[in-house]
Amino acid sequence: MTARITPSILNADFARMGEEVTAIPSADGIHIDVMDYHFVPNLTMGLPMVQSLRKVTTTPFDIHLMISDPDTWAPSYVEAGAESVTFHLEAAKAPVRLAREIRGMGARPAVALKPATPVEQLADILTEFDQILIMTVEPGFGGQSFLDVVLPKIRRTRQLIDATGADIWLQIDGGVSVETIGRAAEAGADTFVAGSAVYSSDDPDAMVRELRMLAEQRQH
């Protein structure tokens, strides 16, 4: 199993964002958190930032919409150049229709679940998505501690994915670090969002490579 590292720029230096995204060439994707101060209690970057960053890097963009109306906004992020767009199951009005719209536009549809949302809600529609994102913190802020109580949910998600036989990535987001990535990989995650662990290190790109190595050591 391949381990993918998709650093979150939520913890990058916003005044140097162009430099920050090009400082991690080893990354498998750039995770961009979009928050609207409604679905989560924080306000971050939106379409203009994505459009600007698209001009300075060819690394795939992994958009994470923590917004209350993803049905309306998700297609705009595909148009802005995102290769993957994740929306929250808790916020989407018509998740299957939205996933098919994203895929029809040429991007990878992904769905996210907050820590308390059971993955079983996705069991019958799992193959509509190319990626499942399990939040390992409450969404809204970077720098939070990894919630070990979510590990059983990661294992259940891996079992559900494997049962479909489909190529669906299992991503986790929140508190990913050299101390926690091994546990998540062992539970079945294959794609990892790391924010503060990458951007607070002296060498962000070296940290990307170290996290990938640590994850692959623990994968089954």
C-alpha cells in the first residue's frame, strides 16, 4: 500500500503562501482547507487563493470544504484547478449527486466525516467517492491533538473500502505527526494530512518524506 502525504497549508505562512507550497516538492498533494465561519467556527482561504496558488505549482490540489453549502460551491473549486474536492457528509444536501458532478467535471470526489459521525452512514454509497476523509480532530482549527478514539472508525472504514474492491483512498486529517502517523497507518489509513508537523519543522520537505516512511513502515 502506498502512503500519500498531503500537507495542509492552514499552518503555512500566509504572507509567503506561494513559496510555502513550492517548498514541499515531495508532497503528493496540497491540502487546502476552506472554512466559512458557519459549518466550522473559523474563516480561511477561498477561491481567490486557490486560483492564485494554481499558477505557482503543478502539485495536485486537495480541497477540503468545511462549509455549509458545498453543493453550490464545490464545482467552482474544480473549475479553479483542484484535482480533488472533499465535502462534508454532514453539510451536503445531495452527496451522491454532488460527487457525480465533481467526477463529471474531471476531479476526484471525496467525502469527509467529523469524529462523531458514524462511517456506516456511507456504507451503501461508498463507491460514489474516490476518497473518504476521516477527521481525527474536530474540524475548524490547525494544531489540535490527534484523537485516538477515532482509530476504530478508521479500521471500520478500511474494512468497508476493502469489501468494495474499489480503489478508494482513506485519508485522515488532524494531529498527524511523527508520533501519531504510525497508529493511523496501522489502522488502515493510506493518505495523511499533516499541517503543523510539516510547516513548523526546519525542513518541511524532509518532514514530508519522513512521515511517508513512518506510515509505510506500519502499513499492512
